Amino acid sequence: MKTVKISIIYPVNRITAPVVSILVKEYNLEINILHADIGLTKIGTLVADITGAESDIDAALQHIGDMGVEYKIFTNKLIWNEDKCVHCGACTAVCPSDALTLSPEDWSLQFNREKCVVCGLCTKACPLSVMSLE
């Protein structure tokens, strides 16, 4: 089994394409949607972890492209240098998936790697550069 993190970009004319259901039904893949911003009158984006056999994932990605829907595979990893972090929360304001949050108990920064979509916005927002992409 393999898991890849992807961003699917729906053009306006393909917003109603049943991409996720096709991936599940026809390619036997498990889809974990991490973030979605889809509307009928705008370009839509969906970020998800896709798990399945490598051959099924490859075939599914080929099918997505054939449907006229773009995708991007995330190959980076976010590195948080927790020791240098001052927990200011600047990164939480730009995190689209709520992978970076401030704990309500002690206001310390919490990082949930499972939710991270590796967009890199936090690396630009951090005043101390304790976030980096590898």
C-alpha cells in the first residue's frame, strides 16, 4: 500500500465531475479529504491523501488527467523547529487545513502532520523562519 498527498484542481467546466467517487469505485482507493474549496462558479481545489496499490494510484491519476482535471502531487515535508519557536501563532492565521493551531490551555503551538497539506504558507508567515519545507 502507498499513500500520496495530492491537490486536485477542478476547472470551472469540470466542477461537477465525480472524481472522488470514481477513484473509490473504479480504482479501489481510499480518499481522506484534508481540505476542499469547491463552488459551481469558480476553480475548485481539493487536497487529499490517497491510499491504495501503487498501480491503482498511477492509473487513477492518469484517469484524472484524461478527464481534464489537473492534479499536483506533494513531495515536500514540513519541518518545524520546535525548540526555536516562540509560539506567536502567525503561522496559524495562514494555515488552510488547521494543521497548525494554538492550544487553548497554554497557547502553545500544536502541529498535526496528518492535516498538513504542505502548502508552505506557514514558512512565509513565520517571523523566525522555524518552519521550512524539505
